[in-house]
Amino acid sequence: MLPHTVVFCPSEPGSPAPPWREPARLCAQAGVRVVEPVLPEDEGPAADTPAARKAHWVATCAIAIATSGGHAPILLVAHGPTGVMLPALGFAQRAARRGLHGYVFVDALIPDPETGGGDWPDAPVTYIASPDAPPDAVLQAELRGWRIVRIDRADLAQAFEDLLSTD
């Protein structure tokens, strides 16, 4: 079963843009709704503390999903440091009664095991690891029993095509 909606989460302001162009194109070609939330460049008071930045990031993504017509099942995708925020975004989707198809971490940091009060992950997790992936994050994903997909830097689109064809 394909996800109905794939959310390609944004990087935090000041971080490099994630490589979503080709994976998003492939998802759209497969008939999957693509949502790419955009964070404002200047977050103002929302950037005062790390907790405030996380809350603002989650709220921005959740609003983008709701206003774009995103429907369940939803696949949440994060890159780099924003991976640690996926459980909070997943919780926001459950609170909005939108079921999750899964989580995909692309060369991302992963959340602390205690995130989500012990009930996370609440959907299947895939970790896509290029040579740029943080080795500790890949090891933690392996130890948690998550699906690991190892790719070359240029193969992210192919990894998503495979992911969509096996779900």
C-alpha cells in the first residue's frame, strides 16, 4: 500500500536544504500527494530557545499538512538534524487523527529512545544512509531493528522509487 501523502520536512533555517527535488518528483509521478512545508527565514521569537524552535518547526509542518489536503496514511521524511523532531510531528498527526504510513530518516540524526513516552515509533521506520550519514545514527537505527537502505550520494531518488514499490 502506498502512502497517500509524503511530507518532505524542511531543514531548520540556516541549514543546507535537503535533497528532496527528485524524490518529490517520483512520489508525485506515482500519484502520491507531496507536501513540502516551508519555514520562514526569520522565525522571530519562535527561535528564542531550542524547545521553541522545535515547537515552531512541528507546528509549521503540521499546518502545512492540514492546509495542503494531506490525508492518511502519511509518510514523514526528514534529513539531517530535523530527524530528532519526527516523533513530535508524528504525534501531531495522530492527534489530528491522521494515520501514519511510516517515518524515513535520510542521513538524519535520530531521536532519543525515550522520545514519545515509549510508544514511538508508532509506524515502520526506514533509515536511508549515504556515505554522509552520521555513523552513530546508522548504528542506533540498526540496533533498533529499523530497515536500513544504504545508498551512494546520487541514489536518493532510486531509494524512494524502491521504497514506494515495496510498500
